Amino acid sequence: MIPGLWLLIAFIGGQSVAGVSPENALRINPAGLFGVTGWVFSGSVDTTRAWDGTAVYLMDHFATGYTRDRAWLFGGSLRLRNGIRIGMSLERPAAQNTWNALYGLLYRTQKWSVGLTTTRFDSDATVRLGLALHPISLLFLAVDGVWRRTVDPEAWVSAGVQLSRGVWLHGSARWQSSTWDQVSVGLDLSLGHLRFGLGRALESRETIVDLAIVQNRYPSALPTRRYLKIQLRGPLSEDRTNKLFSVEPAFTDLLLAIQRASQEPAIRGIYVQVVQNGLSYSQTEELRATLQKARAAGKTVVLYAEGLGLKDLYLASGADRVILAPTGYVFIPGLVIRRLYFTGLLEKLGMFAEFERIAEYKSAVEPFLRKSMSPEDREQLGAFLQDLLKEVTQKIRKGRRIDSTTLESLMDTLVYIEAEDAQKWGLIDTVLAPHHVPDLLRSQWGKARPWSWVRYVRSQRLEPVWTYEKPQIVVLTLEGGIVTGESGNSPLPLVGGKFIGSSSVVRALERLKRDPRVKGVVLRINSPGGSALASELMWRAIRDLMEKKPVVVSMGSVAASGGYYISATGAKIVADRTTITGSIGILAGKLVMKDFYEQKLGITSDTIKSHPHADIFSEWRPFTQEERQGLYRLLRRGYETFIHRVSEGRGLPVDSVDAIGRGHIWSGARALGLGLVDRIGTVLDAINWVREMAHVGPDVEIRLVTTQKPSTPLSSLLMGGSLQTWAQPWQSWAQEPGLYWFPPVEIRP
């Protein structure tokens, strides 16, 4: 038996191989090493003042440690089919040249657990079998049997009752040779990062005091006061960003943190500091809605800024109290959409664009064909702008209790509104210098301490009894342009930024389909589209996943063209009111660069062709009339495929899809009325919906998954990877005769 097996006897469930928690699984039952990361220091002292201690670092499924007597510990666990776990740990004391092994087996649900350990696989083994019950959150029961070759079998019985939050009363006793002995009682007290155990042996009258210090935290027996601090500084990706030694949280993490904080009594409120709101309007809409739900749960929301633009004021209107710096201002000039047109540049360079599109609203190619907006593009962008303005101004008026005439007058005339005037008009509540804000927060929440939302996301809440594998709802983020091949990131202009690779996505969807722990999937889509082939491949993979598990699509800032194609699989769709939606259309073409090569660069060429159209997509010549007609026929078939996919997925007649398609973009609010989406809501609403469809309770694990590869120091230095990765979007789109693409528009301020 590994020395120190009884180290944590004063902690509830500490000695049971079935009720083991990850913090002590390395020495009790290594199969319990899962679900927690972080370091743990635990120590024990008895009445003889003998001290023993162990330092352990946990990684999910693996742990390493070092004991006071200079023994090294290593261990890990592996999940088998049907949730059964096996594990092994090794200990090498300093005085020995051999390793002592402990092998474990564990099966656990929310309410009961079975565990088995052995030190060997021969007649000299020490075998321990345990059954633990946790039928309700206030009660714990465990029975363990121990068998050794030279010692009579023994049975250990332990039980615990939760007296209050973070306080457990428990006891244990041994049955051996028809006699009860080693009866002990104990008190387990957790104080967040600290945990104390006090045990008393009734026969020997020996007292054992245990102490554990953990990186994460337990429910605290003492009332604690905290507030969640959210600092908005620049954009926030929909994907988690992999760094060398850490992972930067995603936008969904922020919303989950607010939802979790709204349910935690120790967190008194939420403080939002707007330094630079780099969120999109759709993200701002979701953040505002989530803060509103936190307010409904009893949390006070305070927002501070040194300046508020229209988007910031939209967010601030969802807070209980809005504070502005004395030298600050509110800037509400309205909204503007601007497109860039490159036709004049192409003319100067000796180039021109040749494109075919379906249909008249498919404006992605217009920056290369025109010098200003077409009537159709002006119509659709104007309608979207009005929908966006309506959403923003309605929420500002409602949240700040301002009538529409007043707000319109301020936007038409003043534009820049100084802090005192903003308070007079009701746009803010308080004018306060930044160094006085902490005093105001103390008056609001007492001695509550700030808790950064990033640290809050990374923190784990430890359970005092055991960790079990909860059913999972996975949020798979698909952000960027759609390409064939692998996902990645490119700094190139026009085609740069994140891109979604069909191979990466199909592979991820296959894994989710096979994983029995995953009960449902949310696809968080933020994409303007791209490759028609890649869109079709992902569409098919999503349909295959839907045959096994429920899927809900959550649209972010944009789900247009190919981004909408992969959404319209038949899955339920949740969108924001400000989501750019639709653009059901297709385009193809090329740039003709002959004059640029010859007149600007002095490069000439000559050609030998096997067939007349072998160089149809060459940049050295324009399309012939025959080629242009053939390309149009090809695009027409692609468009027919697109509208039939939408018709099948959304249950709409093909003619209706064609009428609302034709490349037209819609706001999420209008898309709801057209039947292109099912609900208006946040990604959290999508998570709740798929959870209900999967028939699982609220006690689930939300896991965020990305298809982006972790960045390395070299790739970060090179701004996103190899040259081959940089060029992947251009190569993917240049090789295809059809694209489902809608370029993002610039919306300011």
C-alpha cells in the first residue's frame, strides 16, 4: 500500500476509493484524476506533532507531486467505454530504488460511484473496493472493503452531512475481526482556496488536523463579497485564442462568466469598464441582453466610461448605473455604412475585373466593377442600417427612459454631449472622476473585491465530495471566411483574417458525433462565406451530426452567403437582431491583368493550348462570350443548389427562398419574419435550447471547441503562420468557379 493513504482522513470522502476527489486521487485512486487542473498543497499533523505533506499539480487526466519525505509521485487516468475510468500512480520514496504502484478503476455518476484499487496483480496485493453514494447535495455515504494476504479483511464505513455552505460533519469506522474500531468523527471546513479538516479518533483520542491550499476554490463557509469586473479593451474573438502558455477566453466565455456570476451568491454585482468597445454591434447586443438577465437575477450592473459612442451608450442602457468621467462625453452622431471601391485603382494599374453573379443583390463583386453603390446594394444596406438604428435607439430610449423626440433631437443637433449635459438629459447617471469610482463601488457593494472576468473564467469550482463527468454541450466556433482544407489565419489584405477549413470542420464534427459525452452541439457561426465546395462539405457533415445529436446554430455578427449555407441544414437557428443574414447567391470571376504585366511591369507571355478554353481562368485574357455563358450556367446550377438547400433546411417553398434570396442581405430581425431564423437570442439561449432538445438537466459542462490550430512563437512572430497558410484563402477561392461570399461592410461609429 502506498504510504500516506490515510493522509486526508479528516476530509469528507478522502479515504474512499469510490468517493475520491481529484485533489487526493493520486494517492487514493488514480482513476479519479480528471476534471480539475491546478496545484494543491495538502498537509496533516496529529497530536504527536508529526507532520506530513504533499504538493501536487493536477492537469486533467494527469498529476505529478512531491511529498515531505522527498518521494516523487506521478499518475494519470484514461476514460474507457461507458464512462469507466482506469488509472495508475507511481511513488518513489527517496530511500528506495524502486517504484511503488497503485492501480485504480472507477465508475461514477452524479449520485453514486464504484471504485477499485490494487497495489499488485498477485497474491501479495492490497485490494480495496468501495461504493459511495451522494444521493443529495447534503449527504455522503461510503463503504470500502480492504483485502491483504496476511491480514484479516476489513471494511470501512464513512458518512457525511453538510451542515451549511462549506461545512461538513462526518465520521468513519472500521469493521475487522467482528469488531468495530478506529471510530472517528471530523469537521470539514472550506474557505475558498483554503480547506481545513479536523478529525478525532474516539479510542486513541488522537486528533488529526488537515490543511489543503488549492489554486482553485471550494464553496466558502464564510460570507465573501466580490464583484465581477469586465474591462472592454479592443475586440473579443469568437474563438478561444491559443497562446504559448495560456488560452485567451472567447466572447462566449464572457457571457458564460456573467451567467455563472449571476447565480453565485458571493458575487454582489457586475462592474463594466469601457476603455475601448471593440465588440461588434451583434456582440454588444448579446452582452447587453446577458447583463439584463443578470439584473433580473438580482445583480446590480454598474458601467463606467471616459467616453460613450452610440454603441457604448447602447450597452450602457442595459446597466443599473452609468458613470462618466468629468471630462468625458457622449458622442451619438448616428450610423454610417461605407464601402470601398477599387475600380479606379484597377484602371490605373491596367487591370479590370470580369465577374458573373446571381443575382442583382449579390454585391460582393461591385467594389471591383463599379465606383459607387448600385441601387440594389443601396436599398439593402439602407434597410439594414435602419434596422440596426431602430434596435439601438429603441433600447437606449427604454433603458435610459428617454422619449424618442429627445433622443432624435440630440442626435440631430448636439452630437457631442459633455458629461454634465449628458447627465442632465438622462443619458448617464453620475459624473465621477476615475479615482473616486472605487469609493462609489464600496458604497454599492461594501467591501467586495473585484474579480476579473478572465480570471473568473479560468478558475474552477471544486466540489467538496467528488467530481463526476457531466454531460457535455459543445459550442463549436466557426469564424472567418470558408475555404477548402485546414482552418488557419492569414494577414493578407482583402482575404486575410481567420478562415474556416472544411477538412478541419468535418474532422471536428466527426469527433463530436462519436463522443458519447457530447449530448448536443451549438454551432457559433460568424462568417461571410467563401468556397462553395467547402460550404457543401460542411453542410453534409452537419447533417450527419444531426442524425445522432441535436444541433442549434447561433449566428454572430454575420452569417451570410456560405455562412448561411452551412446554417440552413435543418438545425434550429438563433440570431441577433443585428446579425447580417442571408445573401443567398453565388458569384465567380477573375481579374484580367494583361496590361498590368505588359505596360507596367514589362512582362510578356506566349501560350500553347491543347483546347480553346484551357486558359479560361487565366489573368492574361478576358472571357469569351461562350465562356461567359457557360460560367453563368454553372453559377445558375450553384444558385439552384443553394436555394434548394435552404428550402429543405428551413421548410420553405423554393420560390419563396428565391424571392428572399438573390444575394439580398437581411438583419436578423427581418430574417426572423422571413423564416430564415427561428429565434432572436444569444449564444446562451442556443445552449439552453440544445440542452432541452437533448433532454439533459441544467447541470451540464459547456465545452468550447475551435478548429484553429494553436499558434507557436514563430508563427506569431510571422503574423499567423507559414506563407502557404497565408495564401490558403486565395488559393482555395481562385481554384473554384463559384463562391458563396458576402464581404463585411464597415459600420461606424
